[in-house]
Amino acid sequence: MTVRVRYLAVLKGLAQEPERTVRLRGESLGDLLKHLRKVEDCSLKARFFNDGGEIRPDILVFINNVDASLLGGTGAVLKDGDEVTFLPSVHGG
């Protein structure tokens, strides 16, 4: 299965390829995240994942423009051709 991965905002600048197609062996968002932990550059991984290897809570994830938390979070099922977008939320005061 292949899915399209897009990084936005600060993640875009840290990624080797801000938009690309990923061949995935699994079928869930969690499987995609495991794959990204293995292949991404260190600077992106440091911003993207916490020390436990989980995605940081300030990273919003969308599957085909729908918030992944509404689709089952890391258990959300991906289909061939889906687009997964990662966007860091902005906090400030």
C-alpha cells in the first residue's frame, strides 16, 4: 500500500522531503508512525517524536483532511492512496 505524507509549517523545513509517497507494509496510522521513526532525519524525529517514541501531543495529524483522532488515532486504518498530513499546532501568548 502507498500513502502520501505531507509535513507542514516547521516540520516542512526539517523534513528531507516535505511531501512524498511512502510504501507501507502495515495498514494503520501507528504502522506509518513506526515507519517514519525508522527513516526520518534526526532533526525531524527530535521535533516530531518524544523520548518514548510517540508522536508529540502538539502535532496534529490529518488523514484525507480529517483529524486522525476522530478516525481512531494511531489505530486509524489507512487505505491505498490516502494522504496523511502532519501539522504542529502553534501556541503562544
